[in-house]
Amino acid sequence: MPDAPCYPIIYVRGYAMTAGEIDETTADPFCGFNLGSTVFRATPDKTLPARKFIFESPVLRLNTDFGYTDVFENGLDIMDPGWTDPIRSKTIVIYHYYEQASRLLASPRGKRWYLTRRIAEEDSVACRSHRDLADPAKPDARRIYLSSVFLANRWRVDPERASLAYTLTLGVRVPEFEVDRKFWPDRHYEGGYLFRDSLVLEMTPPKSADADWQVSYDWQSERPGLATTRLDTQGLAAARAELSIAFDSATAPGIRGRLLFVVTPWNR
């Protein structure tokens, strides 16, 4: 029926059981509905053998055959603040059911943020060998970019609270030990952490033009739910400032270092 009316179509991803499946689904804007198939399928005639059948995917088929389009606009989805694109009759909407359970998302004070993830299992840039970290000729190997976050006053959960807070979990894990190019299978627990703790960093803007920012933090293993240790905030009024927080596992083997926060205004 060429004149039949068209309506928006909402897709909901089926069951994703493991954490990896949930993350994989969340990382895909189409939650897998853009994946096709080239496998053999049975034919309607039972006397004929199965034959190769190419199915382009639900999203591509709707787009090429019926002119459907998605609702994504400038990196935003239909439920994101700032999304303004109208919903047309030939629209594909993907309901991201698994976002709340995914490890890809963080929730500073109840708001959803997409952060840059750095996990060793994914062979990311966070992987370093002990040789690289201990080599004085490789100072850049000891500086690892972890993530970026954007804080804004309009996203406060409590409008009466002047501060903005950011929480991160820092984990340094040894996936395997290798000495003299030999793996030690019985001398360690695979996946053991040299350091793992969560940090709360809270920033309070100055009450007057000549006052200073107040920035405090605490490691949550020491003071759960609090950020009371003050940081030196000289220079925060400039276009770029750096805040440094030390960490130390105080164990052997262990690790110590500093978290460096580079703070810049982004929404003036």
C-alpha cells in the first residue's frame, strides 16, 4: 500500500546479560539495530536447501527502502537537554534501556555524563609496563590522560548548594607479572590492584570578585561522602589552572603518584 501512513518506530534492545554486553549495547547509538546478517537461511520451499540471505539491518532497511531517519542531532539524543529536532512520521527512535546499568556512564550528583574510559583490559592508552614507568628517559610514560568532565551551574541537583562536585575512581591494576620475559603464573593473583580508591572533589565559586575559589577533596576510604581537605586555589581565576592531589598505596609492591586536574572555563 504505497499510500499507507508511516509512523515513528521505537526500538528497544532485547536482553543483555553480562556487563560487557551491557557496555557494548550502550556504546552503540543504535543498540545493535544497525547490524545485519549474511548467514544461510531456510527457504519457504522445504524441498530446497538453505541459501545465503543478506539482511542489511533493521535501521538500514528502513532508511533505504522507506526513507526513515534517526533522531540524533549534533551528538544529542531525543532525551538529552538541548535536543530540538522535531519527531517526523518517518523517524527511528532507539530507547537506550541499558544506559543506567552501564559502566560507560558516570553520574555526578545525579546527572548523566559520558566520560572517556581508560581500562587496561581494552588495551587502552592507560597500559604501561614497569620498565616504562621506571625509565627516566621516558617522562611522558608517567603522564596518562584519564578523562574530561564538564561542570555547569545549571545541572546542580540542589539549586541552593553553591558548590559543584566531581567523583572519580582511580584503579591501578597489574593484569600480569613478567620477570626476565617469563610469566609467573603461580606467584600473584591476576587482576590484583596496586591502588584503588574513589575521590570526591568539590569546588565552590567565590562570593565576590576579589575572593578566591574554595576547592576541597577527600579519598573515600578515609572520609566517606566528604570533601574536607583544602587545596591551594591560587590561579583558579585565570584562564587555566592546575590542581594536584597525591595518592600512595603505602604497600610493597605498590604505586604512588599525583592526580593532576587542569581546570579551564568552558561556558563563559
